[in-house]
Amino acid sequence: MFCTLRRLASLRWPLLAALLAGCGRNDVQVYRVAKEQAPAQPQELARAQPGAMPPGHPDVSAAATTPELKWKLPAGWEEVAPGEMRLASFHVKGQSGKQADVGVFPLPGMAGSDLDNVNRWRGQVGLAPIAEAELAKLAQAVEIGAQSGQLYDLAGQNPSSGDKTRILAAILRREGMAWFFKMNGDDELVAKQKPAFVEFLKSLSFQAAQAAAALPPSHPPIDTSATPALGAAAAASDSGKPSWQVPPGWQETPGGQFLVAKFLIQGSETPPTSVNVSMSAGEGGGLVGNVNRWRGQLGLGQLSDTEINKLVTPVDTIGGKAMLIDMTGTDARTGQKARLVGAIVSQPERTWFYKLMGNDQIVAREKAAFTTFVQTARYP
Amino acid sequence: MSARDKISNPSGAATATASLPPSSKAHASRTPRNAPQPPPFADRFFERLIAFFTSLRLTVACLAFGLLLVFIGTLAQVEIGLYKAQNEFFRSFFVFWGPAGGSWKIPVFPGGYLLGGVLLLNLITSLCTRFSFNRKKSGIILVHIGLILLLLGQLLTDMLSVESGMQLYEGQTKNYSEDFRASELVVIDKTDPQFDTVYSIPEHKLTGTGEIRDHRLPFTVRVRKFWPNAVVVQPGANAPAGAIASGATAGQLKDALLMPQPVVASMEQRNTPGAVVELGAGKGSAGSFLVGYSIARENLTTISQDVTLDGRHYEVGLRFRRYYYPFNLTLLKATHEQYRGTDIPKNFASRVRVQNPDRNEARETAIYMNNPLRYGGLTFYQYQMMAGEAAEKAGLPPSSTFQVVRNPSWLTPYLSCILVALGLFVQFGSHLFDFVKRRTA
């Protein structure tokens, strides 16, 4: 008997050692490492949001996906290899060796305000910076791939060479990305190419991001072959998506970052009237914070709790009580009159946000369908 | 009483009394004074315990439950994914069930740890008590030792193995890999011009708000808030609905918002925690900093912020947990071949250089399908790749990602299989030898 126990006891040290070795991984660790050198890959992500993200991002994984764009190449334009930070580059040649350069720059987030960018371009053609109030006067509405953007036409002199220079620059913000399209070159040539540039913008078509290459089918099984891609962000998955009856005339389209679903209302003009559905764990900032954020999108001022509580209408839905709000203002992105109907459905562990926004007449027409849509959504 | 019971209860007295009919028990209670006394309670208890753990019934029950567990655990992967199924069914002592949306759960089935643990005890106690170490039993003993090693090896693999990833661009060199799931809060002392001192706090220590006590930390770190899955977003009207203020009082992300996300459990997704941490305490506090991840071009981006405290320059941030190695790996070339005329991948291959200054070693090798690199106790598998046309389209240099596996007990399954095979060979061989010997006689 005791001999048996002694035999069993003899195993205690290896087991204890194994346990300690395993547990040690989960303690605070202190170590010295040689200073990291700048990563070899492009630094566009760090530079993309100068005001937003601090410098010194250590090794941003930027390889998994990239936005894709299709276009109709205008006559006389020559596609060349895209340089750093560019998705596409083109050269346009004029008479007497005059030349213009066209670049497409997709950058994450807001990538600086329009005023910052316009003033930077103005500096490149030797013009003085302008104030916010003057920006709206300079902006020309332009169609960029069936969406509305702003075009800036800036002419001056190259501060280095003194040559007459012109910049045509268009800005489009969509799905968490800021797209910049810029033609830069000889004043006369760029002015002449402006219609072609506008046509080029109109011809653009945005494609879904390209996924990272997967392992070939014949790759040997690895212990955790389904581990997540290193650094790849988790897209909103269908597994957490509510089931709903999509009203006629609503077309589902790939949602942007944080969107569970996005629907475009067919027949709506540019910019399209759309319905966005997003979800946040917990309270998601609450009713007041989100209504005030929506008000900001319509160029409306902030309201107090009491004022907002007077504006919202409680609505019963399958998933619980929803708070509905209807507001009209001016779309801060397009400067056009817009209406927003929002609904917030609070659940114990998460909050769902529905937003119908766009042309006020279309929103008025779709409001009933939108409300029914919110009321009948079934949550996972 | 069966022959097996006789073997497992050699003293026999207590068990035999318990199994007698009532009339016999009455007779036993009238035993004379000079009859032998029953063994003390402790001995009886240990004997019953040993009898329980050496029982063949227990072995059969464990194997049957094990079969069922593998079956239902495999089916559960369809609904909850591989990672969660592994944790709930196999890396647990019990499988729990609770009503949908309910806040309580009850154990309904033994989990992998319990079954494996009991089976291990069953094997060890059987080996120690049932078999005498002689030539005739040597085969059986070897088989048991092989099975015990298999179970122990799996336990050690579960406890000690680490899987991570190393992404390299062509020409890039790294001496660390990053965890696929876990994050760490790092406070990096950048004051020294040559070296950085890294204070790494694992993610699980951030989950409970409060002070993180460790005498090695240069200052007090207090967790004010923690979100298991969230993304840092920019403030303003265009912030997504549901974004919240973090409550940070210092740092470049003071005004940034946080978008809390539900915790994900599938293998394809990872949680990106966010936290507000106060660095320093009292008058020496540098303030509360928001630390977390943002998303740029659909990729997670780590954010580090500068902090100056007590005259030293630090960087603070959350990042994927790093594992440093005493050697460097440089990606020389990433090759992505496709079948001609199709987009179907044919081969991924990475040419790498391993440099180990401690050993004055520098050599080049290739990592591709079925040909991982084994070096320094690690195995580097070809995992992902962005090269060729795909990289050109993305405007990025070719890159390759390796799955890095450290498994100190990777040899145990091989060793245990050899022992089991050897044991079976010895056992059946000796039977055959005896049989032939008897026939010849």
C-alpha cells in the first residue's frame, strides 16, 4: 500500500515543474531588447492619419487586404506603376514636353480635414492658406463612381521652379476610407485635361477588398490551421446578424467598418439614400450621445438629455423597446438637405443602431418600411 | 466475487463483509473476542480508493465517455467553431449547459481534462498495483507506460505549447513572433539610446480593474476600465453609432472614442481588447491613457503613446503578445506560384536566413509545404503569403507569414507509440514463443 503511494508520490516533482513552467507564461515579464529599426514595409498607415494616430506604430500588418478600383482610361492617359501610397498612377503628355501626373491615394479614416489637405495643395502651387469659411466656395460638386465628392481646382506657380502649375484634386469619403484623386502638372495642360479628369472620376467603380492569399488546398494540416490571420481585422460576421424581411427597393450592399448591414434605397439620387445597421457591445454610448452624433451629421447642434427625450418616440419591436428619432438638416458631407430617421434598440448585452439617411423625400417615403424593418428584426 | 475483485482487494475482509447477506452479517457481529480486528478506517478508505482507480470498469467507462465526448465535441464545432469547442469540451473538467440567454449553467458531462486525468490515474494505479515486474508481464507494462506517456505528453502539450505567427516582408528581419489571440500591455522604457526595456503585462491581468502589483514595474499601473473586444475610432460626427468616450485623461488618444464589440470565439476572428490605464499614482500620476487597437485598411493597427514619468521616456500601448528568440529570421524571397492559367495557388515558398549570433551561425533555408523549419525548439510552418501578382496589385512588397509552434513535448507521441508497439511485440512474441515451445515439447 505505502509502496504504491510512494510510487505515485515520485511523480509529483515532474508534474509540479511542468505546472510552474506553464504558469510562468502568464506573469509580468521584464526584458531588454535592441531598439527596433523602421519596418521595411511602406509607412503609409502611420502617415495616413497625422492628426489621429500617434507616430511610431510598431509593425503594422498591412498585407492582408487592399481596396480595388476600376476605371475607364481617358484618351491620351498612360497608366504607370503606382508609387508609394498610390493605388494607381497615370501620366498625361501635352505639347512641348509638358506633362501632368495623376495619382489615386486611398487612405484609412479621415486622413486629415478637407481644409488641411486643400491648404497643403495650395502650398504646392504657391497659394496662401485659406480659412474654413472660404473652403465651401472653392469646392465643386463632382461625381466620383456614382457618389458625390468635392473637386478643387487650384492654379498658381510652383514654389521651386516658378512654373505655372495647376492641381485638380477630388476628395471622396466612403466606408471608413478617404480617397484622393489628384492631377498635378503644367497649368495649361491640366486645365485642358479637366473634362477628361471629371470623366475619369465618373467612370470609377469601387470593388470589394481583395482577400489575402490562402494556403493551397494541398497544404498539410497544421494543428491550428484555422487560427486568425495575423493582424487582420475581424470583419462584421454574418453569424451575429439579425434575420429580417428586407423591404422592396432596398438593395443590400457590402457594409463598411462596424456595419452589420447596409442597404441602398433604389432610385435615390446621388448621394444614395441608405440604411445602416450597426451594433455595439453594451450601451454603445447611450441614446443622447448617439442622437447628438447623428445631429452632427446633419449639421445640427447638440441637445440636452431632456430635449432629446422629448424628441424620441418609443416603439415596440421583437427585440425589445426601440427609441425612434426623426431629424432634418444639411448633410455635412454634401451640403445638401437631408433627413435622418434613427432607431436604437437596447438589449441586455448589446445595442443595435439603425439609420435611414438621405434625400428628405425618399426618407419620408421609406420611413414606414424602415420602422417595420426595425420592429420585425429577429436577433441572434 | 469475480477474480478481478479478488485481485483488487487482496486483504478481502472489509469488502467481503459488505457483500455478505444480512444473515451472515448478523453472524459476523457475533464473532469471538480473539478474532482478527478489522483494519482501521484510513486503510479501508485507501484500499477502496485504490480499488476504484484500478478498476477495469473505470477504464471502460472513461473510454466510452471519451468516445461520446469526441463525437459531441466534433458536432458542436459546426455551431460554435473549433476554438470554442476545444475549450468547452476538451480543455475543461466538465461540459456545461445552460438555457439560451440564461445566466446559469450546470455541468452535464465530464470534460476532456477530467476523463484524461481519471484515465491517467487509472493507468498509473493499475500499473503500480496489479502487475508485478517480471519478464512475462514486461510487454503489458511497456504498453501501459506508452499509454501513460501519451496522456502525459498531451497534458504537457496543452500546458506548454505556444503557437504564434511571424509576418515578414521581403528583406525584413525579426527576432520575435506574435500571439494569434493574446495581447499584452507594454510599457517600454526608451530612455537608453541602445536598448529598450520592456515591461510586459499579459492581457488577463487587465481584465479586473485595480492596481497591478509587481515590484519590477517602474511605476504603479492601475486599470481603470477594460473592454475585452473594442476598436479605437476617431471622434466627431462621423464616428460610428455606438462609439463611446473612454474616459482617458492623457495621451494622444485622450479624445478618441471606443467602439465596443461583442466577444468573438471563432478561430477566424480575434478579440482586440481596449483599456484605460493610469500610469503612476497620486502626485506622480501621468494620467489615464486609452490603450487599444484601431483598424486601418481593414488591418488591426497597434497604437503606442509617449509618456514621460520621473524623467524617463516611455511608450505605452497594447499589442499582440510577443515571444522573443535569441536568433533572427530574415525573409529573402517569397514565392507564390499558381497553376498556369488559373488563380489556384500551387505553391508557397519562403527563402529565409537564420542568424544566431550566440552560435556564430548564419544559414539559408527554404520553408514551404511539408517542409517546415525546425530551429531552436521551434517549428516554422508556411502559413500565409502575399506575393506575386496579389502583392503587386496591393502596391506592397511581398510578404510571408509563418506559424511558429513551440512544443517541448512534441516527441512524446512518437515515443509512446514506439513503447506501445514494442510492448505489443514483446507480449505477443512471448506468447508465440511459449506456444511454439509447448508444441515442440
